[in-house]
Amino acid sequence: MSDGVKQQNPGRKTAVRLLLVVVGMFGFGFLMVPIYDVFCDITGLNGKTGTLGETQARRLQVDEGRWVTVEFVAAVNNGINWTFEPEQVRMRVNPGRMYRVYYRVRNNTDQPVVGQAIPSVMPGVASKYFKKTECFCFSNQPIGPHEERRMPLVFVIEPDLPEEVRTVSLGYTFFDITRTVRKAAEDKRGG
């Protein structure tokens, strides 16, 4: 070059850019887990509720002078042909007292399906005070063709729930995990 400016290799520029993209994608993927955990803590998604033994739940001091409204929500993920709903959509509870409610599920297909319910609690701050002693979400739910099932949920809201929380929404979404369960069973038999 006559003007003294060096020409850079265009292949080298592309390689450096691609390397930066790969490093950036790796860093983003690495940060997704803590970002997701923070998101779940804020929103109450991903079932970050706790469990409590029935004996421990019975030892809690009931706050007779306080009422909290609990709303029950149910949904099914796309691709699962089930009817899923709470038997009651709302109830008033005293923190510290155990309650039993029921959800109903029906498989509307001609095939057996295995579902898994994933809970979420809103507001997110309430999730650490919402404890379950019994829940259909603790295990997979195999439902036969056109079978209907009544499923219990036993819960308690701990008395130290912040005073400003007057309404708690508990939602469940059912996902079809039939393929995953079959594959795990096949792998177990084969291995």
C-alpha cells in the first residue's frame, strides 16, 4: 500500500468477532441460572413454596385475628388435553391453621397421560410462608383415558407472613411428561 495504511486480514476480523460472540453467549448462559433464581424469588414462579410436616404445621400458633385470602388458579400447558380446575377459587384463611382443598383433573383423550403440576405463588414474598403438607404436585400424576380424579392439597400459611400481604394466589400448571416418563422407564430397563 502506497499510503502506509496496513490492510487487516478480513478472515481474522471475522474470527475475532465470532470468538467474542461465543464468549458472550457462554457468559450469558452462565448468568441465566442466578438471573432465573432472582426472577423466581421476585415473582414466586417455579413452585418455590416450602413443605412442612403435619406435626410441625399443627404446632404453629394460629393468628385468629388475621385473615388472608387465598386464590386458587389452574391451567394446563399447551399440548395436554386435560380439564383442570380448583373446586373453589377463593377462601379466607387464618395464618397458622391447616386447610384442605381439592383440585379436579380429567384426561379428555383416549390415551393414558402422565402430568406434572408446577406451582407458583404470587406475590413472590408470600412463597416462603406458604407451606404444603400434602400436594398432588409432589409426584407425577398418571391419568387414564377419560379418567377424572379429585386431588387434595393441604397447606398452611405461616403466621409471620408480612402484614401487608392480604391476598395470596396459588397457581398450578399441568405439563404433559408422558414421553419423559416412558424414556426414563426404557433407559432403566435397558441399563
